[in-house]
Amino acid sequence: MLKKCISSKFLIYLAAPSSMLVLPAAYAKEQAVVKLEPVIVTTPLQESLSESTVPVTVLSGEELRMKMGNSIGDTLKNELGISSQSFGPSVGTPVIRGQAGPRVRVLNNGIGSNDASAISPDHATSVEPLLAERIEVLRGPATLLYGSGAIGGVVNVIDNRIPSQMPDKLLGGALEQRFDSTSDQTSTTMKLEGGQGNIAYHLDGFYRNRNNLDIGGRGIDTGAVAVTDPSLTVVDNPKGFLNNSGAEAISGSAGLSFIGKHGFAGVSINNLNNNYGIAPDGTGNETTVIRLRQNKYDFKSELKNPFRFAKSLRARLGYTDYQHTEVTNGDPGAFFTNKTYEGRIELNHQDIGPFSGVVGFQAQVSDFNAIEKLTGDSIVPRSDSSSYGVFGVESFDIGKVKYQLGLRVEQTDIAPDGFSSLGYTPVSASASALWKLDESNSLNLAITRSSRAPNVQELLANGYHDATRSFEVGDINLKEETSYNLDLGYRFTSNWMRAEFDLFHNWANNYIAQQRSGKFVDQNGNPCVADCVPLRHATQNDAIFMGYEAKLIFTMMENHFGFLDLTLFSDYTRGKFTNGSDVPRMPPLRYGFQLDYGKDSLTSYLRFTRAERQTHPGDFETPTSGYLLLNVGAQYKITAYKDAELMLFAKGNNLLNENIRNATSYLRNFAPEAGRGAQIGFRVSY
């Protein structure tokens, strides 16, 4: 009922703060604001943004709160070069320069999420943006610190679950409440932390509940479905909302640290339960809900100057017990489990002449299984996997040029039940340079070789998957995938304008893709007469990726009336196989502008994006139409009492109510993105 109260009039009221973008506020005394440049904590070298030799994205504080979405992908999807591989509103994994899944490593406080999100597009990541205090996205050489084959990049979500610094009070925290009209979604997040003496603690949790998602138009593109799934007879295709797209999730964490003069050591525990629906195929025959459960235990420590030759020694150890069941029409279907240990040690050595850097060791051991729960049939054989890697990154300056060299060598072994063991030795290396021409201009160049071992799904899948409604077949003969990446960037900074341009070109040998074969089988993999499902094969071909990211920021006004910035932006990725066919599920060309206005405690924005039609969808896939996306938002901070602060925020998304088909989504013909909606909320911190 609450949703009906949010009428179109409310959307007009919500858009009102955007008028402040062009109307000056009342005169008030100017206040000098000193902005400290963010430090990239994901890299052990602790570089600042201006010192980075490759593109880096950092979201934190108020900016992160305003961009917060239902998933990591949804939170990052408007950043340059980043999209979301949505699978309905509950699943959104990041796509970086056209790369997703195992080629983008999602970390939680510097260690892998170790769920099943890299295995299949319908699996939600267990890393929750609502709890994040900071999100960092790395591309290029620094990614080899966290695993081989992260061709797209690394996304590190930092939530201070294990405190590393002593809080300044015994009790502090935050409470945040959000409401989203597109699905009647309510989400509540709470955090408590503090400390005394040498002991610091952290407690957090969230609860989220939503109904079916509002969309612009109908959920199923019947014309596209007739091409890709001709055996489907669509009889249920409501207009204005997406069936079976509700969700409910709850999570809680606790962490405790001992913090002393020479470092800290701490532990944490986290429990997550997430139930979410998958958009149906319109036949009225099947409704699938995924029930996700995870327990995670972590240890983290750092010693400062532990040895004469070491600046610091950091250690991380985590154990993840993950499982989810795909329940179809009330009956359990595909059942995935992943039990993983992961640990890493990083030693930041004292400078050796001009060289400063870090060396380390990383190990990961997992037990993965995927079966059809009712029949016991294997989708992916139970597999024991292990990976051990050593890595190092060194940085040095020569004149005005900063250089960085990196190397990682890994041994990966997979022992599946019923098959011979498989072994791979990925080797990754990088070289980059940042040339500061003067105070305003800089150039950066990076060359990277990334090698990746195929995962168990790509190698051994052989069964019907309820959520993707396809019969998936792996290839045990897949080879290592190797990518050679070239990045070239330019930065310009002045009082009236800032500019960022990045060009990239990747040559991928033996690139692995899960592709439609154009054939259809029954759910047992046999030639079908009725109830046919697409047959997907893991294939391997050489591929080329190229594209750019560009941003211009103009200072239109900066005086006692406030500030007004105009940002022009664009990004593009093109992926094709050397045999002439297209790599599937690439993001389209995007461009647009954003106006940002702020004064004192008020900030607001208006963002307009044009995405072009994706005419290179891949074999046996359908193109997606272009769209216009108009978003507005505003937030206002109030100092409530002493050091307590209240932040009010409101956003209007997809105000043109476009029926948006996400080109990077497997489910784009069945589940468009959210329609017109409003989000309101508040955050109290103290």
C-alpha cells in the first residue's frame, strides 16, 4: 500500500532539489574546505590517487552513500568503464571493460569473497554494499597482487569489520534507513564500534525486504525470445512489474581486535542469509527462488617494522562456508556448495636504493560441488582445488617518471571426482610508468600479461541449470587463458577544468566464453521434442578487446553561492574474436553529462546518460536497444548533537521510465532494469 502513496507528484517533489543546480542559494559566509587526497588502501604500497600509474576508482563517505545500490554491480554501474551484469534486481556483479565473472575478483577487506558469483551469472555475490565504508576498483598491474587472471580488475569492499586503528571513543556507530519505491524496498543498516585500552570492537548488520520490481513496459521481450528460445510459449507477461523478483536478506557481523604500538591482530565472524527470486520465462511452468547461506570467519593482523628490513608485515586468513539451493516450484533443484580457505602474507620491505615494494605469498584451498538435489545428479563434479602463488611489486622513480614492476607465479591444481587431476601454472607480469610532465599534465602507460586457469564450471559443467534455464557443458581440455593488456592514460588539472582519458587494448589468447551453441536439448541433455532448453558450451578462441574512458570536469561556479560543476563523460568497449564473431554480453557505448551543485551542507546532482544500441551481441544472441537514463539526487547534512550527524538523502532514478535491456545480462530478454522510482532515506552517525 505504501507504494501507491508515492505518486507521480512525489517524483516531482523529489526532483525539486535538482533545481538548486541552476538557482543560486542565499548568501552565506564562505568556508574554506581542505580536501585530502584519498590513499588507495587496496595496494600495499599505499599510493595516493595522483601517484597511481593505472586507472583507479574510489568511492567512500557521502559519495558512496548516494551511489549505493542493491549489489556491488548496481553501486558501481555508473562509474567509467564499469557496468553491472544484472540477473534481475537481486544479482549484480561488476563488469569492468567488458570482463566479468572470474576475470573480476571481488574482495572483502582484501581477501576473496569466495562465494559462487564467479561461477554463474545468477549467483549473487555475498559482499554487501550496504555495510561498505569504502569501495576501491583497481585495473592493470596492481591486480596481480590478488590473483592471476583478473583481466578486468579487482573490486575491494572495505567495511572495517576487523578494526585496525583504535577508535576515539568507547561507543560510536551509525544507523541508516532506506526506502525504494520501485519495489517497496526497505533496508535497515546498523553499525556499532568503539574501544578502550588496547581492545577495539565492531558490530554490524542489515535487513532488506522488497516486493516485485516496477519496470517500464513489459518484462519479456517476446520478439527477442522468439529468436533465442523459440520453443517457449509466453503466456504470462505482465506490464509494469517483474514477476518473482522479490527478495529478503539479513546479515550480522562481529569483530574484535587487539591494537598496540607495533600493530594489531583481530578476528571477525559473519553470517548471511539471502533469499531472492529469478525472473520467470513467461510460460507459467516454473518459478525459481535461490536460498543463499554463508558463514565467514576472518583473521587479520599487521606488524609495523617487525624486522630491520621490513616496514610492515600483513597477514590475512579466512574461511568461507557457502551454499545455495535453487528452489523451483517449491522443490529443491540445483545445490551449490563452496568451502574455501584463503590466506595471504604481504611484506613491505625497507627501501633498497630507489626501490620500494612488497613481496608476498597467497594460498587458496576449496571444496566445490554442484548437484541436482532431488535426483543427486551432478551438475559439476565435486572438486578439490588448490592455488599457491608468490608475488612482488616494486616501485622506483627516475627523474619525473615513476615506474612500477610486478610479477606473480601461481600453481593451480583441480582434483575432480571421477576425473584425473588437472594442473596449471599461470604467470602474470606487469610494467607501468607515470610521467608527470608538469603540475597540470601527466601521462601513464601500463603493459600487463595476465594468465588464468579455467575454473571448475568451465571445465566440468554437464547438466541442466534451473536459474539460467539452460543445459551447460564444460570442456575438460580448456587451456590457460592469457591476456596481454596495454593501457595509456592522460590527466590534466587546472583551476577551471580537469580531464581524464584512458585507452586500452587487450589481446586475449584462448579466451574462454560460455556461449549459446544454437542447439536445444531437453533437461537431460538429449535431443528434445518439447520443453527444449538452450545448450551452452564453454568455448575457447583468441579475442581482442579495445575501448576508452573519458571524462571532462568544468568548474562553472565556485563562490559564496556554492559550487557548480559540469562533467562530460563517455566510455566504450568492443570485444570480438579473431574468427570475426563477437564476444557476447559486451556493454554498449555510453555518453552523457552530470551537473553537481553544493553549498555548505547540501549537495545535489542531475545525471543524464545515453546508451547506444548494442549491435554486436554475439552468436545466437539478440541486440539490445539504446536508452536514455535520467537520474537526480540530493543530500543534506545536519549536526544534530555534539558529534552526532544526520544525513538526509533522496534520489530519483530512471525518471523517463525507460524499458532498459542490459546488454551485459544473460537475462536481458526476461528482466529489464528498474523503471521510474524514488529512493529516500537517512543516516545517523555518532
